[in-house]
Amino acid sequence: KIFLTALAIIDDLGAIIVIALFYGGGVKALFLLGAALVIALLWILNHKKVPFGRYHFLLGLLLWYLVFNSGIHATIAGVLFAFMVPTKMLSQLEHRFHNYVNFGILPIFALANTAIIIQLSMIPELTGILSIGIILGLFAGKPLGVLLACWIMVKARIAELPRDIGWLQMTGAGILAGIGFTMSIFITCLAFKDADTQDIGKIAILLSAVASIIAAVVWFGGIAAIRKSPE
């Protein structure tokens, strides 16, 4: 569970970097310089041990405005601001914002980016190159990528598998990695301007997530059955 949670976080950070690099506008140096100064001010506040509070949040809003106008996608501002949160405050802030994020921000984000108008004319498109590419990337590419990266790390002695965890369980974790859909849908909305194409991409992403859930249940169910077998 810890591995999959960490993987989900790193996966989202990677998606945000892709968004920042490839889906922004023309870069404006003056706004980038302003954003750098705001980050420096946040670092100074932390260095001076100023309690994390209103000044940090006001600078965070200013950072978002500057990054938004710099030509780099504004999602990177959230990541930069998160890096400026003092480590000792993380647990406290996590509990403080837990309900707001999970029951407010995330549902609004998911609904706003997943709103799909399903039409019968879309059904043939679900067998097109776009849909097949998305489904293969999430349903097959994610497990292969996760498993291959882990295998390389273990063979190179950079990491080791957790106790009582084998490659069957790691394969299942890779399959579960295909259930993430929020950042995929976000990138779809940025990559395609045509509403119908966006909807087809969103449906393919959701189908991949459902397929990953079913495959993971079957996979881990099979592992459990093998372990319970008298043989």
C-alpha cells in the first residue's frame, strides 16, 4: 500500500512536469523572475522560523498568479508551494485540509474535468487509434513500466523488495497503477481542443481505469487462492 501510494504521488508529479513543459504558452521571463522571488521569500520566512500561516498563503496566491501569467501551466505553482511547506507542519496541515480536499476540491476537480456528453456516434470512435492508444498506455503500459523499473532497481541493487512481497504482488501493484484518471483527463483537456475528441479520450481513460480495477481484483484473488491451496 505504501509503495502504491508513493507511486501515485510521483506519477502525478511527473504528469505536472509534463504539463508545465509541453502545455504552457510562450514563456515570459519577467513573471518567472517574480515567481522565483516569491519562492525566495517563502524560503526566507521558513529560515527565519516565521509560523506557517497567512503570509505564506498570500505569497502562495501571488506565486500562482505569476506562474499562471509566465506561460508555464499554473499547476507547477502548487508543487513549488508544497516544497516550501516546513516538514514539521506537513502532518498538521494534512489533517487540517483533509476534509476540504477530499470532499470539496477533488470532487469538483473530477466532475469539472470528467463531464462527458455521451453520444451514440462516439461508439465507433472507441475502437479508433486514439482510444486504443490510451487504453493500451494505461492498462498495459503502466504495469509494464512499473514492473520493469522495479526489476531494474532490484537487479542493480539500488532497492529491494519488501519482506514477504514477490514479483506477483508487484505485478498486481502495476496493474492497480492503471486506475489513476484525474491527471490523464486533465492532460486530455489540454492536449485536444475539440470537445468530441476530449470526450472520446475521457471515456477511454475511464474504461482503462475500470479494466485495471477488474484485472487487479482477479489477479490478487488468484494470488490469495494459490496461497490458500493445500498444495
